Amino acid sequence: MTTFGLMGDPHLAKSFVHGVPLHRRGDREAMIWEAFTANLESAEADLHVCTGDVFDRAIVPYDVLLKAADIYRKVASEKPQTRFVILRGNHDHLKDLERASAFDLFARLVSDLPNITIVTDPVMIEGSLFVGYDPIIPLTDRITEDHRGAKAAFFHAETEGYGTDFNVIPFGKLADLNIREVFNGHEHKPARFIKQGVGVTVVGSLQPFSHGEESDDALYVTLPLSDLETAGDLSNKSVRVLLEPGETLDQEIDCLQLTIKRRTEAEAELGEVTLGEFDIDALFKQAFSEAHVSEGLTDTMLHRFHERRLAGEV
């Protein structure tokens, strides 16, 4: 049986500035590189899969590009028994398709190694289906009868449609093709569920990149002001402090990144409110309809909003 190792979206070259003390600049970025290297160096499976968004954006500094390629080359050379599969993510391509992205150059730098495979178009490897992100062809059209019976399918896609189904995993079609297991990148918070008879593992990003993406308090913590004194060592955590009306943060906190969220009087009376309590899509469409925005443009903007939300940008 084929064994899999997984690495969620690394987003190399992502920068952390807001709320970061000057003397801690660069620490968070270094932690991502450490996690990236450790994940690859610990690979012992038959197939190690990066589920996309190797880079945080289509154009990155040369040193980031070369460092990523060098690490992959070194590990792949040391582990010839493992095949390293790298999916293209939506952050890895340029909208101007005639220009080369950092991912395109990265692919050229590593593809000569026999055990590194770059995936853009759908491909079957050792009985499983791998599909990189494509900005032109809807995902459902890229899955065909040729992929029937794949032991598992790996995507950089969405598990829910947000105004458009362009890059949504077609679970019904997968079930019809007897593909019953999916591993997905793109969505940063890890999850496991069954949808239309298909088991789904959302790998989650290499590390959480914002509050709301964390699955535990290892890196991101949210605390009321009253809990700060008993919170323990916060020096390697991104901290969000919740302030009630009238409260003031008047103490220094040794941490990677500090965010302050002040609750208004109205919020305090209502209690904690989450986006999940609203039908965001309905509110979005109602607002755009009242502004006489076309349905097509509304769907496009709603899709972009959810893409940014899933990437932790909103």
C-alpha cells in the first residue's frame, strides 16, 4: 500500500509586519522556513505531497526561490526512495499567463531530479490522482473517466462553492468515478469530514498565518486582558488581546506579534458574534443588488472575497 506524507501550503516569502516589534522582525518568517525544512526532512513515505502555494505570491525574491529549490533538491537527493509531488496553487501563478512566475522557475530548478514531480495538469501517480490549480479550465472538467478508481485525489481547491463552482471539488463526480478519498490544500484550517460519500482531509497550511486559522494555541492565542498575567510564556506566540469597553492595555508583552481587538458596548451586550451566525453570501448579494451590480460581477467578487478569507487575508 502506498504511504503518503503531506505538507500544507507553505506560503514561502510571506512577510509579517503589522504588530511585530522591531526586534522580532524576521522571526516569524524564520519559523516558516524551519517548519518547511523539518517537514521535508522527516519525510519517510512513498509519496510526499505539497498541496500547493509553495510561495505566497507569484513573484518572490531570488533568494527565496533559490532557497526553496535548494532545500527540495537536498532532501530529494538524500531520500531517493521517496517521490516528492508538488501541486501548483492559486498563489503560484500569474494572471498574465504569458509571463513566468516564481513557481515556474522553481519547477525548472528541481524537475531534473527523478523523484520530484511538479503537478499542473491532472496526472495519475501510483494509482492516485494529482491536480494542480488551473486558472482557465473549471476543475470539474479536468477530472475524466481516465481517473476512475483512483485510490485518492489531491487538490488545491475549495470544498464549498462561494458564488462560483470554478475551483470547487466536484464530490459527486468523484463518487461516481469511485474516488472515495480526497486530500486538499488551499483552505488553511485543518479539517476532516465526509461529503457526498467522499472522505475529505483538509491538510491545512504549513503553519497558521492568522487568528482563526489555528487548530490549537501553539502559535496563535486570543486572551482577555484579565488572563494576561497567568498566560505564561508568550514570547513565541502571536497574541490577540480582547479589550472590554473602558479597558486599556498598558503593559508590554514579549511576543512575536500583537493584535488588539476592542469590543464595543453593543458587542459586549450581545456577546461574542461570529461570521458563522450570518448568511454572508446572502448579505453580500443583497448589498450588491441594491447597488445595481450585475449578477456575474457579484459572483466574481464574492468568490474573490472567500478566496482571500480562506487564505487568511480578511
